[in-house]
Amino acid sequence: MFSSIAPRYDLLNRLMSLGVDQSWRKTATQLALQNRPASVLDVATGTADFALMLKKALPSVQVTGSDFVPAMLEVGRLKAKQQHIDITLEEGDALNLPYADNSFDALTCAFGFRNFANYERGLQEFHRVLKPGGRAVILEFPPPQPGFFGMLVRFYFRTVLPTLGSLVSGKKNAYTYLPESIMAFPEPEKLRRMMEEAGFSTSYQVLSFGLAAVHVGVKR
Ligand SMILES: C[S@@+](CC[C@H](N)C(=O)[O-])C[C@H]1O[C@@H](n2cnc3c(N)ncnc32)[C@H](O)[C@@H]1O
């Protein structure tokens, strides 16, 4: 699915969120770089928006972006080249990361975690490749809350977004899958508990009235 939407992925992100997705990544970037890490792994990096932002914010950090869809990585490599930014982008499955234990000072994952076939396994892998004291920052869409605003958000996800997505990408299924995956995603408090169980000390904040949430886990 991600291979088929790769060429239009960035455009759709900006259109569907009216550019707010970049402000969420900025907040997550500040949290990830708080302790001035020497190395960061951006898991499910896609077209590398987050990986590039991390490198621009802290040029001394060594950034590796990992994703299992080559077409997304290709778009990311082109962007890095055009912007003259030196990051490494390589293929890897988040559920079986091709890195040794205790390899990275920080790990980020924006809008990728929700797609994993097994959340516990993903968290175990995040924990394994981080150095002790290293921080994992997960940015995701929690399910919409009850009430009027949540109702509007559900309407947007179920009706507006699939229509816009299929018009711009030409792929209908990709943007019906997105709302389904958001509705099925754990509430922020549940994800926080899952991170604790995986061996992290946790905190989180909700962004834009609950449209997104950013979780921070420090490896115990
Ligand atoms: C919605 S995109 C997010 C991309 C990017 N992080 C961003 O902020 O725009 C989700 C990405 O997760 C990747 N992905 C999903 N499951 C994965 C897995 N198990 N291993 C590696 N990448 C995965 C997809 O290939 C896709 O590029």
C-alpha cells in the first residue's frame, strides 16, 4: 500500500493536515533531541520528513532512517540529496530491526507505529536497539474522543479523508485503511502502559485537542 502512494505521500500529508503534521513533528523533534543525542534511529521513516527535520535541528547527530518500503525510501533519498543533508536511509522491518542491541541514543517513530502488525514486538525492538537511558519518541493519531469535536474528527476521517486521498493518490484503499487503523489504535493511556511493560519510563502529551499524541519512553 505504501509503495503505491509513495509519489504523492508528502503532498497528501500537507493537504490532509493543512500542514499541521510538520508542527507535530517539530514538537517530537524537540523531545527526541532534548539530551543532544549522538545517534538517532527514525523507524518507519517513510519519505524521511522526520529524519530530515532531526538532522536540520541538530546537525551533529547521526541520523539513520529505516523503513521496509523501498519506494518510500527512494523519495526520502531524493529529498536528502536535493537539500544537501547527510542522513542514512536503509531498508529494515521495525519488528526485526537490523541493528545490534544498545546501538542508538534516541529512536523516533512518526505515524508508523500504528501500522505495525504487533505493537508489543515493535516496543521490544525499540527497547533492544536503544542504549540504556536512551529515549524513544512515538508520534501517533490516537482514536478520536467522544463528544462534538471527536464526532467532527470521525466524520473527517471516514468521509473527507478517503475522498481526498483517492482523488490525489488514485488509490482508494490506502485512505480507507487510515481511518480504520486510527479507530483501532490504543488510547494514549493504554499505549503508555504498553511502553512501561516494555521497559520504558513514560510520559505523553496530546497535541491539537487530541488529534495527535506524542509519547516519550526512557529505557530503564
Ligand atoms: C504513514 S507513514 C509515516 C512515514 C514517516 N514516519 C512520516 O512521519 O511521514 C508509515 C510508514 O511506516 C512504514 N512501516 C509500517 N510498518 C512497518 C514495519 N513493520 N517496518 C518498517 N516500516 C514500516 C511504512 O512503510 C510507511 O513508510
